[in-house]
Amino acid sequence: MILIDNRQSKIEVTQELENKMKEIIEYSLKEECVNIPYEISIIFVDNEEIKEINNEMRGIDSATDVLSFPMLEFEKDKYFKDMYVNYEFMPYELNEGRLVLGDMALSLERAKEQSIEYGHSFVREVMYLVVHSILHLLGYDHMEDDDKKVMRKREEEIMRKFNITR
């Protein structure tokens, strides 16, 4: 289940955009071996709100494009498909029989700015940020160079499936 809450009014959110997001999320999760009912919450915000969230949650007083809040814990260099393939979950990780993977806060305003900055479509930028965030929810990180290479490679593999390239 993908729960979407649009808290911003600067960028129009079309049904087509939401459908594409859901499709790429479902594909990403399937590719990462999430084969049981799941729950992900997504909030669309503007730059001001994501700046507030970023400051409150990470102590960084600036706007960013997407923030991910995973509900599962992962060992270093381990991902959902490595650790949870047998689905031996703790009870707190289930909500009405669904695995709660986590939350995503996405600044559509920042996504629009970045699409212009990078010279590609707004939809492409949003899809990239969604895939990026989903991978964070599944244990991927990019704080160290080796981790960054693994995550970028996985992002590109998923995006290529949808013919979304740089």
C-alpha cells in the first residue's frame, strides 16, 4: 500500500504522476525481493517544509530534495533482500498484515528546480528521487564511495527498465 499526502500547492500533482510513481515503486520493491504486502507513506512538500523536516530530523538547516525514514534496521552493506528474505519480522513492523517499510518526504519544488538544472523532465527527476528513497528504505546508503557506487548502479538498473536515463 502506498499512501500519498500532498501537503504543497506549488506544483501540480497529476494522477499520471502518481500512477508512474506507484508503478516504479512496485517494480523496485519486487526487484528487491519485497514479496509481501507492504506500506510506504509519501508526503509531497515544498522547499520550506522539507527544510524544516531536514533541520528537525537531521540537524541540517537547508532544503533538500527527498528524505527517507526507514522503519527496518539494516547491518552495514546488507539490504532488505539480504536480511529479510525469510520474512521473520518483529510484530511492530507489521500494520494490519502489511510490512511498514517507512516514510518518504519529497520536495516537488526542489525536484522541479533540479529538473531544470540537470536539463531533463520533471517526471524523470521525481522518478529518480522516488527510486533513490525506496532504496534507502531497503537499506542502501551513499555516505561512503563504495556504498554510493552500489546504490547508483541499482538506481540506474531500475530506471533503465522504465527507459528513464540521464
